[in-house]
Amino acid sequence: MPEFTLRLRRYDPDAGEAPYWDEHTIELESHQSVLEGILQARARFDGSIGIRCSCRAAICGSCGVRINGQPALACHTHLDQAMTGARDGVIEVEPMGNMPVIKDLIVDMDAVHWAKIRRVTPWLINKEPIPEREYIVPHEAMVDVTQSMACIQCGACVSDCLSMEVDPLFIGPAALAKAYRFVGDPRDAQHFSRLKDLAEDPHGIYDCTHCFKCIEACPKGVAPMSQIMRLRRVAGRDHQIDDGNNGGRHERSFTNLVRDYGILWEAEVLPRSYGGDSRLAKLSPRAGGELLESLPVIAKALLRGKVTPKGVLKPHRLPKDDLKQIKRIYETIEGREAGERFELNLYISGYDEEQEGAGGATPDAASDAAQGGDGGQQGAEAGQPGQSPEGSPSR
Amino acid sequence: MKVAYWPGCVSRGFTPELHGSMDKVAPLLDLELVELDRASCCGAGVIAEHNQELADTLNARTFALAQQVEGAELMMNICSTCQGAQTECQERLDANAEYRAHVNETLGEDGLTYEKGLTNKNLLWLLVEEIGLEELRSRVKRPLTDLRVGPFYGCYIVRPTDRLGIDEAKPRDTYLGQVIEALGGTVVDYAGAYKCCGFPIITMNKEVSLRQAGRHLGDAVAAAADCLVTPCPLCHLNLDLQQPLAERMVGSELRMPVLHLPQLLGLALGLEPQELGMQRHVVKPTSVIDWSTSVVGGVNGG
């Protein structure tokens, strides 16, 4: 039977001693899991190794750890798979990040993860009157929340969240994904107040930096960041929430600047995010204060020629005909009624079969592209998006 | 090699030295850039946050324009964020024929169509996968000997790995290090290489944003880096333009120069710092140009 060496991070806060690494060599088949390896090490060599686990089948969410620096479920990671990420031939297992260690590989989920989950009112608030029998909910609405419902509360996303790393008060990916589960549920009566609350909280939906860490971390394809973007979409566009964190205004000014100029007029984003979507935004007290505070940076940028006065006052813009096209695209799409909106979620729809008769493209054009036909683009190679339908899409 | 070149917005706005240095470096790599000057902003994830179909359609328009460039082998960008935001839209467009047809219907009114399967590569990917490190090495005129460079990727070009086609065959999350080495420099291992610069929330939570930038810069200082290099102009804004404020936030002096990828390339390929716009940075790249006295003279008041 093959041998694997595990390097476990050991720490007992009560002992008053520093954390240390502990190595054990175990014998298991390579398709067996890192969790089984840890349990064998505990059974054979050291009964004091701390690890939490229950189902051993990737559904209870108890055994979240970091394997070779990456968050994972120990029961869902094969030993041979873990070996591919082992830097020096040894599989390194650490406790998850962003949460205090109780002992060895066990972190305090109550203090962080569950506290944050409770923060978002994680239950349905009924619409009144409550129907006599069952609620009738459109199929699409329930499909829409299935992705956030797939969460098993393992904390992998919390462990890796880069915003939380510097702002421990950030509500975080798992809890916000949970919040979307109710904001997306037509039976819930409190969509607006939930969103208003999460938008106004300085550590709420607008504290996420788009770093994609949680998408990468999640073993269940929940894509918490995508759920946060959905919360922002509903808050900013559908409810027009004007929050104190500039979140909604930032989104609207950015989007409208691109409509008006085709490319982003950066110098206007900041004042408009603070002061509202108008050229006069910079005169508003909020924007004025911020501009004043940024004056040293602005002055330096001007001094170094990084930014020219012309660039600040006069935007780049697309040629007239192209701007017209952009405006028309905006009118068509932004003009759609709520029910006509088209939002594709690959988690639900999946990928087309590899060789489908392409919808927009003629068969000729498709084969041309595949052969790198003259004048056209070369065919997409492996690794281009949408080219690898195997495995479950995670967004 | 002829490419449909998407410079992005920031390289023509607050980081003009990026667009400028790319222009200078391209001929030295035999790259013919056909600028997509009719294309719109990629949305940087913000337009998608507002309206997903709108972002997908705007980018499909960009892709359609790129596909019209005669003889171009692929589309190239010089911004991690453009790469990430555009790849996200392309993933949806390529995954679903019905959706693609729906988006193309909107584009159709202007006679444009996006055909599935565009190749869109950041300069970083193009360097390693199309030009090749051997070729790059052979073109180096001034090896970056003894220059200790910390890679700073930017989130959008490394995550999610499956969407971006990062795997064993294409370890795109190691390319910056490989390029630094090919140019003769030394790669500095520090904690921040794959972390977030904080820029996306600079208008929403300035303190947290600057603390992120300050932390990574501080880690690079602690690892004795001479400079950072990034393929993302938005990261550059938070790491360079905002560095004085980040210093204040973390309470320590950082003075860490941050170079755009084409600037680092340009130095090694023999261009002068001034041609590469390095005098425009907020943090003067003195530690970068100390390695060769002839170069020190080239920088304004360096």
C-alpha cells in the first residue's frame, strides 16, 4: 500500500505554546482521502490530533481545512490529488483561516462563521396573509436560489476571504450567499429591508472586493461572490437603494459613464460615487470632502504627468457612430421589463455540448473558426472559456 | 504576430504610461497591434453587477470587432481586470447557443456578430504561450541581474482557475515569475502575490481598501523586493497612486515601486526608463534603476 507523509499544523491555545508542525507517514490507497490519512495518524501515532469530521462524504461540512495552502474538505480530497499540490512531497494540512483555532485543525466556527450567518436573519419572513395551504412559487424562482442553497456551511469561503483578512467585521461570503437565498425567494416579505440593511452596513455587500477567492474555495459550486453581485444588482437596480457606502451610486455612475462616453471616464467615477450621478457631483459636500482628502494624491498625479488637467476635464470618448451603437444597446437592454430580463446562470443551465450547431454562427463560420480560417481568429484552444464542459460549472 | 489589441480604459486614463510602454515594447517583440478603438469598456465586473446581459452584450460587441480584424491571430489585452471580466462574459456566450443568439440579435442591428471561440489573451499569457520564454530570453539586451521583483497578479487573471484555463498544462498563475526569470531578474516570494489590491472598494470602504494595498506592499518590503510588477493597471492605481495614503493607513514607510508588465519588459529589452513613462509613477522607481548607472540618468529627477 502506498505511503504518504502528512505535515499537520498543531496548536493548543490552552497549552501556552507556539504552533508547530508535526509529520506522520501513513499507509493508504491513493484514492482514499486526506481525512482518512489524518484519522489513521491519530489512531496509530498520536491520539491527541484534533480534527472535526462526521459524514466523510462531503455533505456535512465539518472537515474544512487548508491542504497545501488551499481550502478544501479533508474528506473530499484524495491523497493522490493532494500530492499534486504538495511542494516538497509532503501533504501540508492546516486549520482554516480567518477563524480562531480551538485545537490543531479545529477552528471556532461559532465565533465567526455562525455569528455572521445569524447576522443576516437566515430564515424566511412570511408574507401576510399566510396562505391557507401551500405557497405557490414559480419554478424559476426556486431554481434561482438553488445555487445558494447548495451551501453546506463548511466555512471554506470564510477561510479564504481577502476582505475579511483585513476587515474581520465583513459579513463575508457564506452569510451573504445565505442572504441571497431569502432575497431571491418570492415568499419572503422583507426583500427591501434585508437589502437596505446589507447595503448600509459598512461591512456589508459593498465590502466585497471581487477577489473570486470564495468562488475558488467553495467545494459545492455556490460561488458566494456571484450571490453577492446578485444582491448588489437587486439592491442597486431594482430597489434603487442609495446607500451611505457609495455602493449603489458607484454602480450607477460607472454604468452611465460607459453609456455616455463608451469608455470609462475615471476622473468622474469618484466624485459621482460620492455625490451622485451628475457632472455637478464634485460640488456636493460628500464628494468635495473626499476630493479634498485625496488632494495630495491628485496633486502628485498631476505633477508627475500621470494625469493631465485635460484628461480630468475632458473624457476620452468613442467615435460618434460607435457611441450611438453603445447607447442603442443600453436602451434595448435597460429598457426590458423585469420579466423579460435574461440572466444566464451556468450553474443551472450548464454548458452546451461541445459540438453543437452554433446558434448565431453559420456552420461554415464555425468550421472556419475551428481551422483558424484566413482573416478570422484562430479556433479557441483548450482552456478558453466554455471549451471544457466536463466537471460541474461553478458559477 | 498581428493581434487585435484592447488597451482598456485605465491605460488611456490614469495609467497612460501603460499604453505608452506597450506601444514601445510591441515592435521589439514583433507584435503588430491593431487597436480596437471602437470598443467599449469591459465593465470591470461593475456593469455585470448592474445588468449581466448588458455587460455580456457590450463585450460581445468588442469580441465581434476583434474578429473583424483582418489577419489577427487573436485578441490581446493588457489589463488583468479586462481579462477576467471579458472571460466571464465570454464563458456565458460560448456556453449557450441560445443565449449567444439572443445577444447577437441585439448586436445584429449594427451588423455585428460574435462567433463562438475567440481567443483573448493578456500580454502575460501571450508572452509565454505565443512568443515563448526562450524567444523572449534571446531578445533581452539588458538582463535584470540582481533586480528582486515581486509578482503581483491581480485577482481577475488568476481566479477562478477553471474559467481562466489555468491547469497543469497552462500554469498561467506562474507566468509572471517565469517572465521575471526569463528577463534575468530574481523572483521574490512574498505573501501578497495572489491577493487583492483592494481597488474595487476604494470608493466604498477606503480604509479597508488601503489597508489591503498597504499590507501587500509591506510584505514585499519585508521580503526585500526592489519592486513589484503587475499586469493590472487597477492594481497599479491602488499600489502606486494610492501608496502614500496606504503608507499612512498602515503606519510605515513603504516606498515600493510598482511597474507595469510592459515597463519591466521594456527595461530588459533595452528601452530607457523615460521612454517607458517610469517618471510618471507616484513612487519613484529609484530602487529599480540603481542596478545600472546608465539607466539612473535616464529618469527625470530620479
